[in-house]
Amino acid sequence: MQPQHTKFSQVKFFMLEEGRLSALELRSSVPEPVVEWKIAYQVGEHIPGSRDSFTRGGYIIASSDSKTLAAKAIDDFYHRIVWKIDKI
């Protein structure tokens, strides 16, 4: 008996460069397959830079009935987030 998958989830991590976060904006609403997202910094904060899995700057999680739809939702949403990091 083969297990049947009814939901697929995917995670994308933000690997941010070092600097000061000077802008953070979402261009449109969060699409339904995206169930959670977080950027660990507020505008004005210093970002030490992402070097490994412990210093990632945030994440997006999507869940859908389709593996392809979950992946597409993450990619689409990622491109809707606009940030500016000023180099130090």
C-alpha cells in the first residue's frame, strides 16, 4: 500500500547581505498557498548578513494540494517583496 499525499509544503529562506535594512514593502497581498512568512529584521536594523542556516534572514512557507503550485506561490510571493539593504 502506497501512502497518498494530500498536501505538499515548501520553504524558501532569505539569505540577506550585510547592511542596514532601509526599506521593506510588499507589492500585493499574500497568495493563499503561502501560509506563513517572516523577515527577521525591521526597517532601520542592521543585518549581519546570512552566512549559514543559523543566520538566515527569514522564510516563506507554502502549502498546497500540488507540489508545483506550492513552489510557484513561493517564487511569485518572493518577487512581490521589495527590500533595500544599504551597505555599511
